[in-house]
Amino acid sequence: MTANEACGGVLSAAELEFLDEPDVVELILCRLDQLKRVGCVSPDCAVLAGRVDVSVEAAVDLVARGCPPELALRILL
């Protein structure tokens, strides 16, 4: 699985171990880009992007509907 394939999905810790460090960085940046597209720019957005065990699609949906990023973080974790 490549970082782009995993960008919108959820990865377990075991799956994450199979990615090289540059792929992990690419994955997190891809997830952060998705969040930024819906206006998520707070530090909580970076936390959401880095939590690959959380669906970025769910986070994007919450933020796009007006949910503050800090609340989206609490809901999804």
C-alpha cells in the first residue's frame, strides 16, 4: 500500500510499520491537505492528520459541516 492509497483511509499501527519514513510523511501531508481544503488550519488539524488510526474523511466531513477542529478531534478520538 502506498501513502496515496492510504491517504483517505485508516491505518493500524501494524500497517503503518510497512511504510518507509518518506511515505509516512507523504501520507500525513496528504491528509493535512484534505483538511486544509475545507478550512481546517488550526494545530488540531495537524493532530488529526497525524492520527492515521482516525478516518480523515470523517474529520473532513465534520469540519466541512462547521464543527470546530478541536471538537472534531475529541469526537473522533
